[in-house]
Amino acid sequence: MEFPQLFEIVAFLSVNAANGKGGGSLWNLIPEPLRLLFLLALFFVELLVLAVLLHFAGLIIVGGRKARFSDAFIIALIGNVLSTLFFAFIPYYWIASFLSIITWLLLIKNLYETGWLGAIAVGILVILIYLAIVIILLFVFGIIKEIGEFLPFFNLFLLFGCV
């Protein structure tokens, strides 16, 4: 399997998971014995990417003395684990989402020693940087139109000729 195909599978699985369709047909492409290994690898890759993004956004918003990479890694680890637990054990999606957002903001606020507005600014900047990177990667691998079938805002890009 080549890297673009692997990236396409990961992108589609992420989209399916985000839409609440974790048992999508692409999940079946991963052999049964390797699914746990795939999930663990995906967890650690997401953890590392999120830590780098949090560190970068923290440097921009709160400065270098408060935004250390170790703090970003702790925020990413605890936030990822707690968010996963919220979505796994709380049957109501909106309650789990709300608790997850509050948890992330509390972690950013406490570990970066900033106020609520600073935490919100770091969170928004992380999301914007992440979306920019994902869109660039989708363009590079040429799968933006396939993803557009799953996400409505990509259809807006297609409609206005941005893609």
C-alpha cells in the first residue's frame, strides 16, 4: 500500500469517525488483527501533531516563557484521553462535546497560565492551523473532491471554484 492510499484511508476513517460512522466500509479495509495497532499508531501520531500545533499556537498567543512543549504535550495527552472517554461513555453527543471543549480550555488555561480569552484564542488558532494543514495535504494527495462528498463546507469550496 502506497502512502497516498494510506493517507486516503486515514482521512476517510477520520471523517467517518467525526460523523459518528466509525464502522464505515473503509474500516473494514484494515485487517482485524491490525486494527488495534492502527488505532494505537493513529493515537500517537495525533498526539504528536496536536502537541506541536498546541506549542506553536501557544508561542504565538501566550509567548515562549509560558508555552513550553512539555505543557503542550501534557495538554494533548490529557485532553485526548478525556475527550475519548467522554465520547465513549456519554451517550449524548452534545454533552460529550461540551465537556470536551471545557476540558481542553481548562487544560490550556491552567498549563499555559493564561485567561479564558487566551485559552480560546489558542484553541481557535490550533483549529485554523490544523484545517490549513489538512486542506494542503488533501490538495497534495488529490483527494479533496472525495472528501467533499462527506463534509458540506468542502462542497462550498467546490461550488465557488476554490478547488
